[in-house]
Amino acid sequence: YQRRVHGARQIAHVRIEELEREIEELQKRLFSKKPASEADRARREDEMMKLSLEKQRQHMQIENLNEVLAAHASIIQSLQSQLSSVHAYARRPAYTPDEAAVKIQACWRGWLQRARFAMMKRSHVAREQRSIEEDAAVIIQTFFRYIVGRSRARRLREDRLRAKTIQNGLS
């Protein structure tokens, strides 16, 4: 990638040098001899303007390439440091058969313990959910009993009041 950017940079520099030479030649021709007509003079000035604009465009392209190259250089450096840390890890000594067996056993036991813990956690969550549902049922039942009791109490009061009214009316 850096080679491509560097190659593009070199091509742009060469093109700028060519454009500068063409501009100089046109300026010499423009000022050395008198143009045949006003249209010829305007055409030469127009060509010089186009070449000048192309030169500016090439300079801007070089600046953009430099910015891209700087950004990519920092990325490449970061990747190189990461790669060197990976290589350092890869260079660690190999395990002996006994060490490898111990490592495999430790990994297996760790996995098994994590699986057991996850299962325990799920059962605890299920137990907690059942407890919440039971509490909700108790609350609903209590509220229902309250409503039923209140309506019974109201009916009893009304019945007593009627009974007193009837007794007072008979006496």
C-alpha cells in the first residue's frame, strides 16, 4: 500500500514538473512574440489558466495523499505493535505432556464449574420467580377477601338497620 501511495506521489510530482515546464514555455511564447490576434492571445491565456489549475489540483492531490499516508502510517504502527505482542505470545515455551494434561484438566474443571454455576443461577431465578408469583397470589386473594368482607359487612349493617326500623315501627 505504501508503495502504491509513494508511486502515486512520484507520478504527481513528475506531472507537476511537466506542467510547470509547459506553463513556462507558454509564458515565453506569450511574451516573446506578439500574438497574431486577440483570439490567439486569449487562447494562450486560457491554456495557461488551465495548466495552472491542473498544477493546483495536483498539489492538492499530493497533500491529500500525504494526509492519507500519515493516517495509515499510524494504523500500520499500531498493527505492527499488536503483531509483535502476538509473536511474543507465540514464542512462549511449549508445554510438557504433564503440563499439558494439567492445563487441559484445569480448563475442563473451570468449564464444568461455570456450567454448574449457570444451572444453579437458573434454578435460583426460577425459585425466585415462583416466590414472586406466590406473593402476588396472596395479595390478590387478600384483596378479594377484603372486598367480599366489606360487602358482607355492608349487607349486615343494612339488615340490622331494617330490623331496627321494623322493630321501632311495630312498637
